[in-house]
Amino acid sequence: MCGIVGAVGAEIDLLATFEGLRRLEYRGYDSAGVAIIHDGELEVARASLARESMNQLAEWLAVQPYSTGQVMLGHTRWPTHGAPTLTNTHPHVDCTGDLAIVHNGIIENFRELKVGLVARGHRFRSDTDSEVIAHLLEEALASGQLPADALTEVFTQLNGHMAIVVASRAHPGLLLGVRRTSPLLAASAVDHFFFASDAPAFLSLADQFYEVPEDVVVVLGDSVEGDGGVRLAELEPLAIAWSSQDAVLDGYASFYEMELQQSPSAFYDTVAALMTTDHQAVVDQLSIDPYELQRIRKVVIIGCGTSYHAGLVGRYLIEHLARIPVEVDVASEYRYRDPILDADTLVVGISQSGESLETITALRECVASGARTIAITNVIGSQLSRVADGVLYTRAGPEISVASTKTHLAQVGALGMLAIYLGELKGVLYPDEASRRRQELIAMAELLRATLDRQSQWRAGIGDYLSREHFFFIGRNLLYPVAMEGALKMKELSYIAAEAYPAGELKHGPIAMLDEQAVVVALLGDDRLHEKMLGNIEEVRARGATILAVATDGDAGPDELADIVLRVPKSEALWSPLLMVLPLQVMAGWMAQARGYDLDKPRNLAKTVTVE
């Protein structure tokens, strides 16, 4: 969850490196800190006032008598152990003040390690699990071990998933990094080397990126004769498809607003990359023999949060177009279900970052069970893409805002193309029908643009309801997952206890919560359930709730029943979730703005979840 940066080399530009940390603020922003080695001295600065911590550190750096250093470590924190206080803020140091460490993840056995360290005289300054790393390293180095060997020994004592970067005053030209499941990249420029949790940190500074292998200490900078560890020359470079400009605001007030406007392009680029009539693009990415996919008898889709909701839409698409039964499960629960899997099961794991721990670990167990596996992810070379047999990449570019928008639509697009491909392999779709479906799907990019052009119309309709505190989202069939995504966005951005239900379920309990203060957002599609949805709206209206309907052009059904109607263009019903979600994403942003909340940094949340 946390963001890590590290830089080593002659005359490191401290402010430029700090800007790399800013670009990882979406990974955690409850506190932040930096450690600098300058002229052989180790200095640590921390700030814990949540949203202001980055600005405080920037002001501290600006008044220092030096602008460069030999090493810089930075960390932006999402707490798991210990409150977001100054003492719990990274980097952490050992008793001697010679070592600084930053850490992402959870050390599951830290309590027993800490008990032993305290008994041996170590003084702890924080409540975190991370600090045990510094003290264990202190002991290993004091025994005469060299830096990489010491970190290797310490890492074998730590249980859990994590990434660690270490700097030492005794070795000011050296930086060490190691990881287990949690993401960590290394990067190089002409005279400098970097570690980072994610590529956007140093896109503007580095020439080449590398993934840190699991359970292997990577050494950056000066080597120490006889020391263990791996150097960059021994690693394969990564292909990074983004530029530094992709991670910068382009005239927008927030990344959320910018990325929402980028949704049509992200969707189009994803679908177009899978568009060849002979499916060659799909086959190349999947790396799974089509004959193996032909015999698939069950599909399982796993993901978390917004990716899970995309998977729910995917279930309808695959069952309709390929006639294969589909299960969808939350990744954090799936691995504990003792699921029944075999070689005739296809498991699709969805993760924007490709680093979501629950999805990675669940997919690994599916691989071990003999199932065929596919990753849908936005990051080339991510862990999820390497775990799976095949991968379908979304082409959304960096998504910085914690609340996903454009990657959700890109994920649904990738699932749509997969559904069409499976339908043709299974003989459910004739080639001409499959071609028509592909053309329908890619044409949705223009409808997405046209839908976003209606924002001023929507705002005029809902302006009087931005202060309401109780929202219920209802939909049926394909639009129930859209209701879930709308409620999630409202909760993420506005902190309103919004709930989503299949429309028919309201009368089985939740309808008791409706009164004049409640707003019910009802999603009306042009499908066989249209009349039933109107009946559900009648039930809501009879209880006095305000009704906000999202409906297609020309649908007169909600005109006399709803207080507000937000319109989207007509489309093929199968693809309607792509359009219907946009007003809900826009509305959630407006609700947050009206309350003075930060659209990019919702409280308590981080972009990439690398802990269970």
C-alpha cells in the first residue's frame, strides 16, 4: 500500500527525487518521510499531518543548506500497524542512527521478533512492525556481515509480504532493496540508480526499469567486495509503456476528473488492441492454446473493489455471448473457499495495478490447482501478469486517482472482447455475428465521449440534492453491478453510506430504510426488465424517497415517476453498463467537491492494496 522511493549516486537532486515521492502519494498519504545521506551524515525528516505532510517535507527540503546528496530514501505511508503519528512515520532508524529503512507490507511475526530485540537491549521508538527490520539489520551488521548478506539473513526471518529499501551511513554509495510479493522496481540513469514502488515515480529521471526479483537482495550503486546480492546487469529490463507526461495533470483540478475524461480513449485503445478479425491479437496476449479454451466448461472471475464490479459485468457478457457458466468472487475471500477447480476451468484475475495482493495470491492457488488462468491488468510485466498463463492488457495509461474510472471501463472492454472470443471458439457466435459484436463494442468509444459531453445537463438536474446523506442505488441484470460501482464511488469520494441492491431486493428488507431524506438512484436500461424496474420505482416513490433515474434517450417511462432523470445515449443493451456508470462517477465527484473533499486522495484508502 505504501509508496517507496530511493535514489543513490553522485550529487542526487533531492527535490527531483522528492517529486518522485509525490507521484506515489496515491499509495498512501497519512504521513510521509525522507532520509538523506549528505557528506556522510544521515538526516531524517518526517511529517504526519496527513494531507499536509508532503508540503511540510518540501518546505523542509527547500531551506536546507544543500540541494544534493549521495542517498535519498522516501516513504508515503498507509498505516497497518500504529496510528499515523510522527513516531510511526518512515523512515525508521536503528539504535545507532547509522541505518535507515523504509518498508511496505506487513511483518506477520514482528511481535515475537520485537520481544527478542527488546530483551537484547534494543530501544523502539515506534509502534510499527517495520522498525524491527532496522534493529535486526543493526545486529547482523554488528556481527561482521556485509550489507547485502545482512539483509538477506534478516529477510529470511520475516514472515509476510513486503518490500524493503535500506540505506547505511557506513556505505553512503549503496542502496539495498528486497521484496516478497509486494511491488518494487529498480531503475537506472547515467549516473544514478533508483528504487520505487511504481514506475511513475521516476519516469522523468530513469532510462531503464527492472523488476526486483522475489526474495533476492538487489544492490544499487557501489559494490562491496565479497558482498552478496544481485546487480542490475544481471536483470532483464522491463518494457514501460508510459511517459512522464502521462502521470502529470493536464490542466485539470484533479487526476480523478482528468482520468474520467480519458475513459473513452482508454476504452478504445484497449478494445482496438484486441480487434483483429482472426483474433490474432487475443491469441498472442493470452498465450493459451485455443483448443484448451474450447474445452473450458466454467469461468471464474476474481477481483477486488472496482475490478470485482467489472468482473460482475463480465459474468453477464460471457454467459450471454459464450454460454459458459461463470462465477464471480471477491479475491480476498476466494482462496479460503476451498474452490473446485480443474483444467477445464478458466480463472480470470482482474487488477488495475497487477499488484493487488489478494488477487495475486488467489490466482497463484488457481494455477497450482491446474486451472487455466488469465490476468486483466493495466501494467505490463506486473506480478499478476507473470502469475497467469495469459494476459489481456488494458491500455489506460497511469491511473493516479485512488478511485478508479478509466480502468474500470477498459476492464469491461477487455472482458467484452474475451467474451466474444470465447463465444466464437465455442461455436455460439458465427464469425459474422462475432464481427458485428466487436464492431458494436469498439463503436462504444464514441458513445462514451458523447455521454461525457452531457455533464452540464446532469449537473443542472442534481444540484439541489448534493447535500443529501442517504443514497440507495438499484439496478437489475447487467445494471446491478453498475449500481454497486456507483455506490462504491459515492462511499470512496463523499464518505456517504451509499448502498446498492438488486432492485427486486428492496422489498425484502432495505425498503424499511426509505424516507423523505433518502435518494434512490435507479438505473433503467432498454431491456426486458424495463417494466419491472418501473414497478420498483413505484414502490420507492410510495415511500417518499427522492428518485434519481438514469435512463436512455427517448425512454419516457421514468418521466412521471422520477424527480430527476439523467440521460445517456441509446446503445445495444449488452453494452449499456459502459454508459450508465459515467453519470454515477461524475455525480460522486461532484458530491465530494461540494463537501470540500480531495477527489484524488480519499481518506483511509490507497491505490494499490499490497496487504491482506
